[in-house]
Amino acid sequence: MDRQRIIERVAATLGVLGLFAVLPFYVASGLAAPFWAIVLLLAFWLALLATAIRWFARYPWPILAMPFVAAAVWWLSMTLGESLLGWQA
């Protein structure tokens, strides 16, 4: 295996691990969000994970950005849910 391939696998692995690092925030959103919002958030996270697994060998670099996308979506949904929909802990 050449050096470039190893670097790509490390990047993809870090992206997948980053997705798992964001997962506790999605699970803990049940403290403030209603059930339907939690289901939608977890479905979005699972879609990101499935995409990361499918892209692991072919597109490793976009996987590195997925944890940041997941964190941004979680933060925006919780912030907008609190301000616009009245979600409270």
C-alpha cells in the first residue's frame, strides 16, 4: 500500500470517528427536543454514517468534513428549535 493510500484511509477513519464523537450530542438532544425531532436528527446522523461507510474507499476526503456538518446541523436544529419552536430542557 502506498503512502497516499494510507493517508486517505487515516483521513476517512478520522472522519468516521468524528461522527461517533458527535453522536452523544444527538442522543442527548432528547433533553430539550421533542421525540419527532430526535428521530429526524438520528436519521440524519445515520444517513451520514451510511454515506461515510459507502464512500470510505472511493471518496475519503469528504468523510473528514462530515463530523463538522453533523455538529453544525445539530447546533442549528437545537438553536432554531429553542428560539422558534420553544423547545426547553
